[in-house]
Amino acid sequence: MGKKRKHSEIQAVEPKKKDEGAPERPKRTLMGWKDKEEVQKQTESNPQVFRNKEKVMVTCSRRINYRYRHLMLNLVSLLPHCKKDNKCRKNRDLYMWMARCPNGPSVKFLVNAVHTMEELKLTGNHLKGSRPLLTFSSNFVKDAHWKLLKEMIMQIFGTPKEHRKSKPYHDHIFVFSIIDDHIWFRNYQISASHNESDKMVRGGLDKMTLVEVGPRFCLNPIKIFVGSFGGPTLYENPFYVSPNQIRALEKRKKAGKYVKKVKAKTRRKMHEQSNPLEPDEFADVEGMISRDSFFYKPK
């Protein structure tokens, strides 16, 4: 065993002095490296830099079918500023809520014509987390409730600038169109021609094309409320028919066919009872001929 050194023999190690001539390492940020002078200028000009940390909560119903679940996952992949959670009920119909928490307003939609990315298998493709461009048809300006829906869609589907989970460029477009008082959604990739050096060809902006990515769905607005998920009604769709009512009408039609069959059988029985057949005189003779022909042997 070696002997322990005394405290007096241990020499304190002095920290290394920084080289005054060496440049100081720049500060790292989410957008890259920045010099200290540039950071100081920004802090002096903007002492409180605002960073948008708002998130969109995406909820789905319990016991939904696979198509609606895949649609929810497609929307989550398209919105980098969202957070998913499980709520609600029913597995036949899909309802979508758009709400501004906590003070409102809020909108309830019925979702129809659902086609997920896995079903469509389109050729379009864009980077996950990139910010989308939002385009709206011209008839979003004709009525007050369409203007309100446009503003809510912009706040929900528009990714905030410099969000920590988003990419700082645009490579796809969200298209919202009003047809037959329904909002139809499409997602397209912005495709531009490149040369061998992976640079855009001169005049390539004029040759840009749109390639659909998916998913597809249709929103049927039901009601617009003042508060968040409730409150006084601002607008109610007069053309909306509940899916339960449609299914009830279909059941009544099927039940009507069955009732018609039953009524036809009862009418037939009553007709037979009121008009009985007269007894046939040759009924026994035909039976005897059939028995004789069975035992008949030719000579």
C-alpha cells in the first residue's frame, strides 16, 4: 500500500486563463450560430423577443374506425404545432371542433368524404414540419360566417413563424374551397424543376407545378358558438341534416318494404277465403289413373 500524501504536498491547480487574442465562440440558436455583437444588437433593439408557443390540440372520438384514426394522424403530421388527445364518443360519424380557447368562438363540423394518405397513395411528397401556404376560394368573403370560418382556419392550420417544431420554408399548399355550402380540403406539394447541380433553373418559378399529397376531406358546418365548445349560437346551418335522421329514414324505407310484403300476404289470404275454389269432379279419377299407370305392365 502506498502512503497518502499530506495536504501540504498537494498543489492547487490554477484554472487556465483565456487567451485574450482568441475569438469567443458564437452563441448557438435555433436558427444557427450568431456572433456576440449581433446578439447584443438584437437584444438592445428588442429587449423582449416574442416567440409564439401556441399549440393546436387535436382530439378524436373513442372507438373510431381505422379511416378516421388515419385521418387524425395525417393532420397531426401536417401540423407541427399541434398536440393530440383522445376524447368524445361514437364510431360511425366523425365530428370536428375548431375552438379558440378559452373565450371562443367555436365551430362544430361534420366530416364527410374522408380519404387518407394511405388510401390515395399519391405521388406528391413534402418535408414534414415545413410551413404551408393557405389559399381560400373567393366565396369565403360573401357572408359573415364564412369570414369567421376563414379566420379560424388560418389560426389553426397556419403554422406560426419560427415555431420550434417547424421548418423555416414553404413547400406545400393547403387549399380550402366552398362548394355546395361545404368546405373541401386539399393538400398539394409545390414542385419546381432543378438542374444537375440541384439548383432551380432560371425561369423555374413560371414552371412550378402542384402535385397532390393528401389527405382529402369535406367539412359541413353545423353551428358556430360564441364561447369555447358552447354558449349562444352565432350561426346555424339551415341545410344540415343529421346522419341519425338519414339512417332512420333508410330504416323506415326498408321497414316499408317489409310491411308491404306482409300486407300483400294478408290480402291474398283474405281473397282466398272470400273466393274459395269449387270442388273438382275429376280429382279422384286422376288419382286412380296415376295409380293404374304405375302398376301397368305391357304385354
